[in-house]
Amino acid sequence: MLETIVSGIVEKVLGKLISLASDEVSLAWGVKNDVQQLADTLKTIKVVLLDAEEKQIHDSKLRVWLEKLKEVCYNAEDILDEVEVEDLRKQVVHHQSITRKVCHFFSSSNLVVFRFTLGHKIKEIKKRLAKITADKNDFILTEKIDSNHVIDRERETHSFVRDSNVIGRDKDKEEIIRILLCPSYRNVSVSIIPIVGLGGLGKTTLAKLVYNDEIVGDHFKLKMWVCVSDEFSLKKVLIDIISSATEQKCIQMSLDQLQRKLRDIIRHEKYLLVLDDVWNENEGLWCDLKELLTKCVSGSKIIVTTRSDRVASIMGTISTYKLKGLALNDCLSVFVKYAFKEGQEKQHSKLIEIGKEIVKKCGGIPLAVRALGSLLYSSTSEQEWINVKDNEIWKFIFEIHDLMHDVATSLFQNECLRLKRGSQIACKTYRHLFFHGEVVARNCIASLSNVRSVIFSSTIGDDITISQSFLELLISRFQFLRMLDLYNLGIKVVPKGVGTLKHLRYLELGRNPEIKKLPSSIYKLQNLQLLSLRNCEELKGLTREVKYLISLRVLVLTTMQKHLPSNEIGYLNSLRYLIIRNCSNLEYLCEDIGRLRALRMLIISECPRLISLPRGVRNLSSLEDLRIRSCARLNLDLSTGSDNHAELNSTGPPLRSLEITDLSQLVKLPQWLLQCLTNTLGELFIRGCPELSSLPEDMNRLVSLREVRIEGCLKLTERCKPEAGEDWPKIAHIPNIQLDGAIIKSTEN
């Protein structure tokens, strides 16, 4: 069964082809016409792909045809990725200071040779794909609409709900309404509240309860409900928003007409918009819509329901509301409602006891409770109820069913190979390898070439190591690697050849404490998105060439350096997550850290000599999550920082989560940090700060704060207990509070 893999790779390659065909890059490389022809050919295959995937289960020849299609698409993706890499390298030379040294650094890419070989490779792909297109005529295949591009009407939602049918969500409803009625901040005209939770937890139901509340209706004269579901097409969403507001379907309007009509609708009245069941994780698509929705009356609000934390992070402007499971008693009430006719439960006390055991296994998910209750509706047979309880049917809820496991195994049977002693190579198309030791691996890789992932099953405490010669063999053999995980393998030297892995996205070198330096060739990996050097305690540091890693999004660093110099990490404009840990000598961070305007998370951990943070931290305009742990000497007062000339941002980063752990010198939270918390902070965790004696006077201004946990801060927790009275009013508005493990206040059911 190849359906997910083949469809996925065809869709991905087609997207790359269309993008390249419309880009000047293809013209520069002299392949524009060939790329366009490839895209057209793939489109003709795509329209019958759905039918082919359904029929291949009973047709072995069709399965072979799909396998060939998958193979040529993988090869095409490798070639298209090479174009992207060369384009990225040109960007580096263009944007960095163009010196002879920089040009020499990338001189290994002979552009004339590359252009010639690129044209040859693409023509070869065209030839192979043309053969596959001709072969499809051997099968009776019909065109089908791809359901991925159509809203599944069974999943489409509406805004109506009968309050009496909803159990256990009163407190959640009150909290969301409280957030909705809070005034906007920082002159922001519209606030976005994400509601996140597992499927079946009741996110849509909660949104309905809020949407239909009378107080909400009085506050927002204009209300709109849109089910987004799988597809996030800007035009379709605009049509649905306008339709909800005006009951007019504007299908024939152009995108420009739609945006003008929407802006005219929302400019006069404060609105509430619910975007239900959002899956899109493409930040660019959301930004296009958000720009249109913000030209409105101040105080307007948007509720987004989603299963994805990533979606919430992209779309939300205030702290995510994480919906939790129903309490046991509420679950039992839901179960009884669906398992019995009204009043009938009073006659069946033994069934109720069995029902309690069934409900406990549902994890608080109301959809699962309703499903099992409905399954037993009108049945009064104790044995039937016991069978459901003991059958473990409830494990569909949290685990993959055996049938689905079989499907998954079949799906990846020619994709993934777990190599252990006695393993045999069944085919040459494996692309993801999991090794259990060098001896086994060395004997198996000779027949493989297009591998994309290599992972060793080494964990802390294992004695697995690999030799330098084998590591070099891996790198030279698998030139199409996207992922190379070498965690805890006793590596001493990173081979220079790693710089030839131009497709590499993920490089894990963590817990190899004898690595002292990285080869300069590693900075040629313009596609690299994650580089982990955690617990490489002997690493002398990164060089200035690190700024050439222009795609890097995640950096985990352990270093021997005392000072992270400027003109290195500060130039990583794509960096989203920076983790600096276990740096025993580190005293100062890089002074130009404020340049990292895309940074969302900063973790500084186990740096006992760190003295201060650079003042540029205040310029991290996208920073949402700050965690500082076990930095005994750290002074958070930026006036003592080393970056005395940095331009200060008046508001600071929009922090949503702040954790401060084991800062023995911390007496109070500095003013610059408080400015970052006022309007966005949702979670505050403070642990192991024995000198911290008070909370800020204006703590009640933290309007988004939902959870506070304070542990091991004796001077503070004594003052914050309700009976003490002194600091309690400052945090009385917060829904969830824990002091030294004791739950002082909770909105959980």
C-alpha cells in the first residue's frame, strides 16, 4: 500500500516544479521549458493517481507502476533540491560581504558545470516520466477529484449548540468569555485566541457555547463562523467569512473584490470571528488573511480551534487556551446520557458501576465517551457491558489499532529498514535506515545509495561507538541524506566530507564530548535547518562562517568559550530556537543577539559562570518562550550587561511563557522583563530562587496570565499564600496557581 507515500511525493515534486517554472531561477539555469513540461506531465498522472492507489491493492502490476513513479519522483526531488541549494549559495555570496574569501569558500560549485549537468539530469527525468505516463495507458484508470483539496462535508461544522446538551464545560466557557471581554492592548485592533486540544475533546463545542452566549452577542454586534478544515485557501476563507456575515455567497468575485468587501464589512462594528478546525501550518498564508482582518474596529476578537500547537503558535496573539479532558463525574454523566433512555439508569445500578470503569479508560475525551455510550444504548445485558469494558475497544482512542499497524507496516515496507544482526536487504529502495551497530551496518549498506535518513539506536549508557572509517564511508556513500543522527557514538572528529551533503536538513552530533572543533566545510550546508551540539563539552566554539547557514532554524550549543562573539550566531536570520546548555566557562552571550528577529524560543541552561544577558535580548521581537535554568551567577538586570550601545525596544519581546529556575541571586524580576510580560504572558514558572522576596506591584496587569507555579522560593511563597494576604491580591485574578506543589487555585474540572 503506497498511497500516502506516492501521493505525498508527487504533490511535493509538483509544487517544486510549478514554483521553479514560475521563478527566474529556472530561466537563469536554462531549464525553464523542461521544468514546465515536467510539471505538465506530472499533472496528467496526478488526476488518475487516486484511482490507481485504490486499485493497486488487487493489481500487482499497478503496484509496480506506482513504485516506479515514486522512484522517479524521489530522484526528481533530489535534482530540484540541488537547484535550491545552488540558489541559496548564490544568496550567501550576494548578501554577505562579497570578499575573495567568501567567493573562494563556495568555489567548489562550478556553476558552468552545474548548469550543464542540471540540464542533462532533468532531461533524463523527463524521459523516465514520459515512459511511466505511456505505461499508465496499460491500466484502466479514471480521473478523480483529490479529496485533499475539497472540504470534507462530514467534517464541516456549524455554530448552533443546545446548552443543555453540553456537560462539564461551564468553567472553560467562562474563561474564554473573560478573555474575549478583556480590552485589546498595545493599540492592537484584533486579538486571536487559539483553543488547542486533541480530536474529540470538544474544542468546537466550546467555541459554539461562547459564540451563542448572550453577553458575547451584546459585546460583538457582528459575529461570523467559518469551518476551515483541511484546506486554507485565502479566497475560500474570504468567501465563507463574507457569507457568514451577510448570508451572500460571493463565489464569482475576484480576490480583490472579496478583500474590499470584507474590509467594508468589518470597519464599522466590533466583530467576533470563529475559525474552526484549522490545520494549516503555513505562516505565509495566515499572514495574508490576518492583514485583511486587522483593519477593523478595535476590540475585535478571533477564536481559532485547532489540534496543532504549531498552528496556535503561528496564529495566536495571546496565550493558547489548552482544553483538557472532562472530569470523571462529567464523563460519567455524558456516558449515562447516551447509554440510557432518560431516567432508565436509576434501575441499573450494576451497569452504572461497569460504566464507571469504561469511562475511566476514555481519558476524558467526550467523543469517545459518547461513542461507547451509544454503542451500549438500550442494552441491559451485564455481560455485554463487561465485554466492552474488557474488550479494550477503548484503545482506538490512544493507540494505533492492529489493522492500522499492519497498514503502516505495509506502507513503509520498502521505505524503512531496521538493521540488526541477521538483517537481509530485501530491496534497494530503502531510504530510512536505523542501525543497531557498525558491524551489522557495514555489511548491509553496499547495495544502497539513495538513503535519506541514518539513525543509530544509541542511548545514554549504551556502549555503541562507530569508527572514523565507517563514518566517512556513510557520508561518502549516502550523498542524498536529509537526516544524520550521530548522537552518543563516541565520535572524535567530524569528517570534512560532511560538507558535501548538500541536501542535509538535520544533523545531530550531541553527546560526543571529544569533538573539539567542526570542519569549515560544515558551513557549506545551506539547506541545514537543525544543528545539535548539545553536551559536546570540549567544543572550542563556532567560527564566523556559521553565518553562512542561512536556513538554520534550530541550534543547540555546548561550548568551552567564555564569550560568544558577535558576527556569528547573531547573523542567523532564520533561527527560531536557540538552546545554550552546559557551558561551564560561558560568561557572556553574543552582543548582537538582538538581530535574531525570527527567534521564538531561547533556553539558557546549566551555565554556572554566566554573568549577564546582552541588552539586545529586548529586541527579540518574536520571542515567545524564555527559559533560564541553573545559572547561579546570572544577574537579570540588563544595566550590567556587556552590550552597552544596543538600541532598546520600548516594549520588549512578546513573551507567552517564562521559566526561571535555580537563580540564587535573583531578588526581584527586573523592570525590562516585566514590560515583556504585561499583555502576552500565559505561563509563569519560578523555581529554586531562595532570595526572591516579592512579586511586581502591577502583577494584576498581566491580563493573559493563566498559570503560575512557584517552587523552592521560601521568601516568596510565604508571602503569596492566601492566609498571608500580602501578595495574594496581585495574583488573585489568575485561574491556576500552585505554590510549592500545593494547588492554591484551579479552574480544572
